[in-house]
Amino acid sequence: MSDEPGSVRNRFRSDFIVEMVLMAALAVYFLLARDQVVGADLGFTVVGAVLMALATYWTLHTLKDGLQFLTLRLRPGK
């Protein structure tokens, strides 16, 4: 893992873009699921569960990279 501020910034930026795409996909899923009964269509429910799990994982991953970016930026003496 590189501690270069530029590479950390680029990684955080790309993670943030993926995060926004996942949030948009989740919003579209919720709009489509408005009239669905949970569990009525198993495939639709599984897709939603996987999408929510992926969004949760990626949010935590993005937060980790954001904290690393802030730490490198605020580190004195470098």
C-alpha cells in the first residue's frame, strides 16, 4: 500500500464515484420495489439484499480510504 497523498486521493476519488453509482442503483431499486411485497418475488428480493450488502461494504471501504486520506493530509512533518 502506497502512502503517497496523490495515490490515496485518487483511490478515494474513485471509491467515492463507485459509492455514488451504488447509491443511485439502490435508489432505482427502491423505486422499483415500492409496490413489491417482500419475498413475493424471490429473485427481486435477493437482488435487493445483495445490492444493500454491497452498498454497505463499499460505504465502509470508502470511509476507510477517506480517513486514510485525511490522516495523510493532516500528518505533520511530511
